[in-house]
Amino acid sequence: METEKNKGKILIIGAGGVATVAAHKCAQLPHIFKDIMIASRTITKCEAIKKDIKKRYGRDIKIAQIDADNVPDLIKLIEDFKPYLVLHLALPYQNLHIMEACVETGVHYIDTANYESPDNPHFEYAQQLAFHDRFKKRGIMALLGSGFDPGVTNVFVAYAQKHLFDEIHYLDILDCNAGSHGQPFATNFNPEINIREVTQVVRHWEEGKWIETPPIMDEKSIHFKFHYPEVGERESYLLYHEELESLVKHVKGLKRARFWMTFSENYLTHIRVLHNIGMTRIDEVEYEGARVVPVKFLKKLLPEPSSLGKNYKGKTVIGNIMTGIKDGKVITRYIYNVCDHEKAYIETGTQAIAYTTGVPAMIGAMMLFTNTWTGEGVFNMEQFDPDPFMEALNIYGLPWHIVEHEPLPEKF
Ligand code: NDP
């Protein structure tokens, strides 16, 4: 496909919370995103986004129904609409199918989460990186993980590496949601993906090795109280997160990399019970003649993440604490963003978790549309110049701060 000719056309796949925010942000920038199509499995969700965008900005966007696991249908949709780029904001199960369709049609690709196989909770970049030579040969780019974490957290590291440190030795990424949605139990992004992520065995990286520790609901899980800017102290749990995989590969001199996420006692109690009774299982169970995957059934019962915004109050605080060497001295810096659920709702009709993911997804697309980030093949976020992305975060709703900080302890 003659991609330069199609510049200005973006195809967003998925119509959940994250896609809603990205579509709004693209619609706010008609000089860059001239023609927007949103395609998803359930057309009524696309219609709702289209209606809201028309009401807020007076813009008409296109919509389509698609099963993104069906590669021939995807190819047809791409050939009909002829986008410059596909922004994949459906689920991690679709990554390989959408990448395949992009290679076939010669269209750039962006996602916000790495590939997961429905029957294997272990996730890694290997299968997506295996597309590198085919993307390169086609002269197109795949930008992996352009959300907040992964995404902005990778860019924060690249920025710190470029401007603040000669060498980064210790990296701690801390993700805090200090908001309250008023539901007894709900997840902030897709329930199935969220529950798969938080129930897995935890890994962090130390001196060249992955160290395994118990999952967050285990009584031996590793956690500590951290004082977050603007929201105060929150219990933060060691968790495996995918950006660790690419960062330990790309940051020279790194000795340790950890990821922490806050969980309330209420959330943990629900997860423990659901896990103990088998409702988080990802394998099929026979029930009255039907094959049922418990976590998929559970997803059906839980609130849609995109519906949580209305009553959400409070803030998210996500950022990196990094310790390393600058001009022969040991220094520690904390780079973070604070995002307000209520403000996110007023602007886009969704909560801050979707907002903090959808905004960087739009910025990633903007980096390609404006030829600011160029390359052929499959890339992680930290492989590009962080400056234009950091500048865009400040302009488009996710301003960041850099402060001095105490180094975090080695053990808790
Ligand atoms: P939602 O569940 O709200 O939305 C997912 C959307 O994808 C739904 O519209 C769903 O359709 C659609 N979809 C699912 N399967 C298919 C398919 N086969 N074909 C077409 N459409 C499909 O999820 P979120 O918006 O909360 O999350 C979206 C993505 O963002 C996830 O991959 C998540 O992991 C990622 N994420 C990344 C973060 C980051 O910081 N990097 C943070 C948060 C999320 P239907 O309505 O029919 O189910």
C-alpha cells in the first residue's frame, strides 16, 4: 500500500475504554488525524464512540464491524479503508493476527500490550519480535507497547538515560491507582487480561537473572508502603510487567529492575477468593454440556472498564524511580505523572487508567504520522528519541515531573 499517500488515515481496532480515549484524542487533532475509522467486534460500541465524537467535536468518523482474529477480513478492511497505520487497542490475543494483516498490506502497526496466547498466561515479546525481518522488508514499522506502562515508563527511562544519568543502575516502576469507582469489585482495564496479569508468579530482574517470587494474593508476596506524590501512602506489590523485558535488554549498566503496583485490601480479598474457588482459571471446564473458560465467564459478570468513569474519584500516579551515576556521583531521580479520574471523564467519558493508556497510544501514532519516529522493523518505545514524546505528553494531557528522591531499598 502506498503509505505516504494515505497519511492522515488511522484505523483504530477495539472499542473499549482505551480505544475510546485514543479516538477522542485523535479527533481533537484533525490536522494530523484527518480520517479516523474505529472497527471492533461489537458495532454498537463503535456507534456510541462515533456519536460522542460528533457531539463533542462535530467530526464524523467511520466505523466497521470486525473480528480481529480473522486475518482475511482484516486484510479486506485495511485494503478498503487504506489507513497509514493500524492502532490496535483490542486485546493482546489479537496482536499476531493484526501484525500479520499489517505485513500483508504494508501498513504500520502500534499496540499497547504484548501478545498473549489465550491458553498460556506467560507473556513475552518473542513472537512479535519474530516479525522484525518481515516488517523491515516491507519498509514498515511496528511500535510495541505505546500505552503508559508499558509505554510512557519506557520513554521515561530513555529520557533519564539521555538527560539525567551517565548510567542507570537501579530501576523501580511504581504504578498507583488511588482512585475509587464505587463498585464492590471491578478492574480498570479488560477484566480477563487484568486478572491473568495479577495472578501470575512475580518476576523481577537482578544482576542478569530473573528472580521469581509469589503472586500478589499469596501471603508471602513482596510489598511495601510507598508515599506517592499528591495521594499519600499506598501498599505497593511487586508484580511482573512486560516493559521489564525490553528495558533490561536496552539499558546498558542496569543491575536491577522491578515493577510495583498498588492494590487495596478489598481488591486482594476478591482476587484471593476468586482464585481459590477456580474462577480465575483460563482452561476450559465442561458445564452442562457447554465448554466454559471460568475467567471469560467472570469477565462477562464484571463491570465494563469503560463504564467506570462516571463515578470515579481520585488520581493515578505512575512513574519511575531511578538510581545511577552522573558525573561520578550517585543520584536518584523520580519521574512521574499524576492523572485525575474526574478530569479524564469530563474530557473523554472514561476513567484515568483508560486515559493514561489512550493518550500515549495517540502520541505514538502521532510520532509516526509526523515522521518524528521512523524505522523499519519491530521496535520498543525506548529505542527512539524520547524528547518529542515527552513534549507531547505535556501538551496532550499527561504532564510529568522530575524530582530528587531517596533510593529504594534493595530488600523489603
Ligand atoms: P476493553 O475490554 O474495554 O476493550 C477491548 C475491546 O476490544 C472491546 O471493544 C472488544 O470488543 C474488542 N475486542 C476484543 N476481541 C476482539 C476481536 N477479536 N476483534 C475485534 N475486537 C475485539 O479493554 P481496554 O480498553 O481496557 O484495554 C484495551 C487494551 O489496552 C488491552 O490490550 C489492555 O491490555 C491494554 N492496556 C494497556 C495499558 C498500558 O498502560 N500499556 C493499560 C491498560 C490497558 P467487545 O466489546 O466485543 O468485547
